[in-house]
Amino acid sequence: MKPNLFYHVTESSSVPSILKEGLQPRLGPRSDVMEDAPAIFCFTSHEAMEDGVANWMTEEFDEEACLSLLVIDVTGLDYEIRNGVDWEACFTVPIPPDRITVQELP
């Protein structure tokens, strides 16, 4: 059975735009070295998100950045698990704002 909720960490300053326009596939500052096409990356479990935030992800942001956790209902959405990395899902199409809620980071 596929999980229904995925998790995306972003700068809090981006949240108003995301809640209006949804998440859009992009080549951003944290993906341009490893990716060659616009995409949205999400953690496939709450545990994977906590592990990422605790161990490496916050190093990818400026020290002063406030971060928000987006919880995404992925029911019926198409995504890809790449290179056998089961903790990360890749979306190549936008995720609509009605699928996204905001929570505080643990």
C-alpha cells in the first residue's frame, strides 16, 4: 500500500506563494548540482523527513532561514522513486495547493 502523505521542507518565506500556486517543479539552489530537469522532491515518511532535517538538510539552507514543513496528500498523484532511494519521491508536475498543509518542524 502506498503512503498517502509525503513531506517537503521549505523556507517559510515561500509558504504564502506555495499555498496560492502549489509546488512547482524547479531546478533550485539545492538541486542544480544533482538534477538536470525541474522536479519537486519530498520525503516519503515522517521519519525520513526527521532524519533528513536532523542530519543534513538544514545545512542546505542559510543559518537565519526559518523553515516550514509541508504535508502533502499524494493520493492519486504520480511520482517516481529514483535510484532505489525509497525515502525520497520525485514529482515532475505541479502539486496543487489544495493538497498541501503547513505544520511546524519537529
